[in-house]
Amino acid sequence: MATDIQQLTQDLRDFAQVRQWEMFHSPKNLASALSVEAAELLEHFQWMSEAKSRNLTAAKRAEIGTEIADVFLYLLQLADKLDIDVIEAAKSKMLANASKYPVPPPA
């Protein structure tokens, strides 16, 4: 049985295939598109205070959710093209971070 990530990845493959977009989905192009979408996400927070960024309206949250989805979808496509398991890569990175940044001793 496919996981949600595997199914979403397959759905992305199918979506691109029926539109004949595979020729445009090189790792370089997907990384570029990912960067653009991440910038669009950041744009929502430009000039916003820390406090306001923590207390968004429902409409703003929905807009940001759409940008987060764009980033996530391009990231999945890039990982698929490079045959990288995003869940395993994330777990490995978290382990590396835990080693690099140990919990400080109590004060």
C-alpha cells in the first residue's frame, strides 16, 4: 500500500505526464521553481512584524497555505527526479542536527 507521500508523488508524475511537461521538469528547473515559490511564500511575511506573523487572519493563512503547497509539491517532484526519499532524508538530517546541536545541560 502506498503512503500518502508516494501517492502524491505518483499523482504529480501523472499530472505532468498528461500535460507533456516532463521535458521541463529537470532537477535544475524544479530547483529553480522551488526557489521562486519559496520567495513567494516569504513575500507574504515581508514587512510584517513578528507578532503579526504569529496572528494571521484566516484569509492570509489560506494564501500562505497555497504557497506552502507549491513549495512542497516542487520539493516532492525534485526529490522524485533525484530518487531521494524525502522522509528518510529528513530523518537523517534531524539525527545529524541532534548530534550537532545537543541539548544544553540544565542551568
